[in-house]
Amino acid sequence: METKVLPVNDESIALAADLLRRGELVALPTETVYGIAADARNGAAVKKIFEAKGRPQDNPLIVHICGMDMLRGIVAEAPERAKKLAAAFWPGPLTMVLPKGPEVSPVTCAGLDTVGVRMPSNPVVQAVIRRSGVAFAAPSANLSGRPSPTNAADTFADMNGRLPLILDGGECTYGVESTVVSLAGEQPVLLRPGYVTKEQMEQVLGEEVVVSHAILEKLGDGEVARSPGMKYKHYAPKAQVTILRGSFQAYRKYLAAHAADGVWGLCFDGESARLPVPCIEYGAEEDPAAQAHRLFSALRELDRAGAREVYARCPETDGVSMAVYNRLIRAAAFRVVEL
């Protein structure tokens, strides 16, 4: 299959809309990462996403809409909590898990009785949904387990020959996938951290948002992934990644003791010149938004550099930092060394 990469304009948006209506795949930018879109109602089309990514079919997908009216048939109901969060954060990088409606393919939901829905703010996505009339399922546009792409070039590197069209809308704004909160039970539960934080949602809802243990820990045997990004190893480069938790001085000492051919560091801005191994910087220590924006592209840079083993500086675990840590600990397959 030939994969076209086209700049965003009226013609390419019309082509993307036509492909979606015909049950084909399109990769396109959102404000979080690039995604692979297919009609969420068309199970045969959605199966093509799993095939293109090499993604396990027990991993649910998120449905993208461009207006509250599109919720009809996608969800069985929109509780008051959902309406409050939508008013505060939609369009934007927040996914809500709600009881599944009758029109969504079971393939999209991985057979679950719930569905994740979000209204992205990226104008390219909004234009494609409006032109096509299709609420589409879309995971990140990477090969399963690899770092999510935040630009068209990295999307092409993974998806060339696997789908017909990539819309090049430039760099993504946020760089990590959307926050996922479940509203399908008695309490709101944070399933995946992102740019919309637990604290922000609690302020809107006036109640506690429970943090799923699977955000910072491995899923237990037999536990079901209720959200994308809950699997054991995800977002990973080819190198083995280990997180080092401790001070910069302790980090530098550890790198000096483990320096060898193919060993690289993943550090904060301004630190690489003071370290004994080659390093990629992924944002300032005090700027979690910059870390989120840089993390996935930094992991891909390590692959291009030929890194064999990577020791990563550990971010904080609250606010937006929780999203960075959540992605990094999965890239490291939960390998953490306390310094």
C-alpha cells in the first residue's frame, strides 16, 4: 500500500473524510499525539487499526467527536459529572469513559460495556469529523508498544505502507495522550493521567477523583485494561530504559559507574554537558509541560542515536508530571532504581 503524506488543506481534508466514510484508515494530528482514525461504528474498519499497529484487540480505543450532539448512540447516557467536565475541558485533551451506546462497534470497545469518548481541540481533527460526519476511533499512530508520534515524520516511520493517508498538521501541542477518567461507576476514577489533571477535575466536580493503582503500578494478573495505556510495557524505544530516582549528583555518579558503549542518559534541560555519557534532554526539571511535549520525540531520538541502554531522570508524580511519569515507567517496563 502507498502511504501519502499530505499538507492540511481543503482537498486533503475532503480526501480524509471520504476514506473514513469508505471504511479506510487515516492518520492525523490531534492536540495530544498523532492518531489512526477509523469509523467507530464500523467493526471491519476498526479491525484495520489493530492490524496496522499490531495492537492486541483487548486494548480499547477512544471515540473522537466534534459536538455534544454526536454523543447520541455513542454513549448510553451522559451523567451530570460528564456534563460538568465537558463544559470545563471540551474541546480538549480529556477522555471520559461512559456506558457504551448501541451504535459503537464492540471492536472499538474491546468487548467492554463502556466506551471512552473525547472532543479534541485540534482544528484538523474537528474539520475531518465535520466533513465526514464520522465519529472515529483513534489510538496513537505508532506501532504497538513504541513511543507515540508527535509529528508526521515519526508517524510515517511507523505507518508507511500500513494505511493510505497521513495528514501533516505539524507538531502536536501537548505531546502526551489525553487524560482518561471513568465516570461509569459510583466514583470518578482516573485511569490515565494527561494534561487535564486530577486536581483540575476535582475542582470542577467538587469531589475526589480516585487514582487507579494501574497508573503507577502494573496491572494485576487477570485485570482488564479499561483504558488505553494501561498495559505493562508501552511507549518504549528499542533500548532498555531504567528510571533513576534521586538527586542530580546521585544520577551523575550512577551514570559514571555504568558508562559503556551504547549507554545513554535521558536527562533534564541543561544537564547533559555535566554528565559522563551522551544524553538526550527532555525538558526542564521544573517544567512538566515541556517534559510532556518532549518525552516521546526524545525516546525516538535515542533509537536514532543507536542507544542500547538508557538511564532516565525521574520526573515528579503529581499534576502534569504524573502523565510524564506514567509514560516513562511503562517505557521502562517498571524498572526503577532508588538512588
